[in-house]
Amino acid sequence: MSHEITVRQLIHQLQAVDPDLPAYFAINPDWPQAHRIGRIVEISGRNGAAYLAENGQEGVLPTEVRARLDWAAV
């Protein structure tokens, strides 16, 4: 199921996290990888959105992360 999140919702969720921790994308439950977050680009207008660029792969997600995301351990 796809779910869009707004920048406001993302900021709200991130406020509960230690701001000094590194940030990663958790990608693909079938091949669970952690990817570093790169630049952020904002596009204005009717179809505007914020895009967080991928900045390289960090490796396989830890088992604890996969469990908390309800992704089957590989």
C-alpha cells in the first residue's frame, strides 16, 4: 500500500529522534538495504514536491530494523 507523507509529517516524526544520529533510507523489504540520504530538492508549483536523493548504499539493514518495519528477516 502506497502512502504519501508530507514534509510537515516527516519533520514531526523526526522531532522524536536524536538529531545527531545518521539518517538512512530503508529500501525494499525483499532485499532490505540501508541507503544514505543525499541532497534535498524542492519543486514548487502545482505538482510540487520535496525529493530526498539517495547518496550511496550503506549495506544490509540490521535484523532489528527489519523486525520493527514488519519486513521478514532475510
